[in-house]
Amino acid sequence: MVSKKSFYAYTHSRPDGSVFYVGKGCGRRAWNFIHGRNPHHRSIIKKHGADNIIVTTYPCENEDAAFELEKVLIAQHPDLANMTDGGEGASGRPISDKVRKAFDDYRKSAPPPSEERRRIAGEIMRKAWETNPAMWENAAKMAEARRGVKRPPHVVEALRKAHKGKNQTGERLAQTLAAQQLAQEAAKAWHSSEEGRKWHEEHGKSCWVNREWVERTCEECGRSFCTPYPTRKKTCDRSCWYKANRRKQGKPVGVRPNRAKPTLLSGKRTVGQ
């Protein structure tokens, strides 16, 4: 199964509502004010601030429809920062091995972004998530499209090698542990709440609706029995389970050696026996 991208056309507007840029994208492209922008676009962002830019998206059925809508919107708005009349785009364009290697070499040699740049990028993204409901809609669509899609084996292996031996230390480890503690406390509080108990009750009932009972043969006595846990249940009852467990431990089954018979006094054992 291949995940389907959600394409859209979008506009960037100044705080007064005047549109200064029209584009086409998918995912988070409309809220990216840094990468792939021309100098005119960047100067407008710098003048008004990324937090004050109004982003409007127009979902489309496919990429071709998004290109066509982009050209229509560009024709409707004069004095844009766009360098073309739209409809070009570069999605799906093949990249040669030479260019790909140049990108990889640049990423490896480029210095990491400064703390200030990280902070600004984080603020831009937080502002976008808070003020643009379309981002939540696109995220939900992408999550639904990826549901059930497994990563290829070579991707899994590459991720495993990339993360091997990378242990968190210092402040980062403390932040992770603190976040995990908060998540555990919040989960515990929710599961013990009335809403959590109701969810567990409904979820438990729904799990048993279509549960299939499978016939198995007891490994101890050989009798047939039915169980909803065919991979775990190996004995028909508690008695057979006890015998199988003793047999597995190498203990005698069916006899209890070196055990003195109790002396009964009014139906009770004597003290010490």
C-alpha cells in the first residue's frame, strides 16, 4: 500500500489581508517560510514577521488540480512575490546520483543550526499549529493514509544503524525521563477516571464480540477443549496445568513423597503438622 499525498494551493497574506504570494504544495509546505523562498518573499516575511502571516489553503483532488488552481489564483492577485505564472513545480522530478551526492555531502559538512535559528523555527511552527486548522486536517489525512503502511526493509535497517549506540545523556536524558514521568502519571489518572473505566469496559466488550474459540488438544491428558487463546492455552484445566508445570520442573507427578499422614483431632490437624 502506498500513501497518497494531499495536495493543495495556498496563499500567503500580509496582516492587512492582502495576498503577496500564491503557491502549491503538500504536507507542511504552506507553513514553511524559510526554505525554497525567493528574496522578495523573504523580505516580506522579515518585514511583517512570520507569526503575522496569514496562510490560507485550498485542498485539491490531485497535483494537477493544485497546479491549475495556483495559476488561477496568481492571475487574480496582482503585485505578487511569485517569479512565474505558476504551474511548474518540482515534485516528482528525478534527481541524478551526482546531485544527490552533492546534497548529502553538504548536509554532512554544513554546521548545525544555531540555537536562535532553532528557536525561531520552533516559534513559527507552534504559531502555525495554533492558528491554522488546515494543518491539523492535513496531518489527520496523512496519518490515515499511512495507517497500515509498513516501512521497507532497507529503510528499517537504515534507521536501526542510524540510531544504534546513540544514547541520550545529560540534560536531554533528564528531559526525556521527566516527560515520560508526566506521561505515566497522566495515563494513570485517565485510566482510573470514570472516562477511562468506561472506555476499558466498552473496549473489553468489543474485543470479545468477534473473538474466535479454537479447539485444541490438552498436552497433559489428551482431551479436546475450546479456548480463545490458542497460542497460550495448552492444558484443559487447572489440574492438568499443575501436572504439566511439575513435569516441566522435573518433579514427580501424581504422588507426594515423604509426606506424613495428618493426625486428625475433631477434623483438624494437630499442632506442628
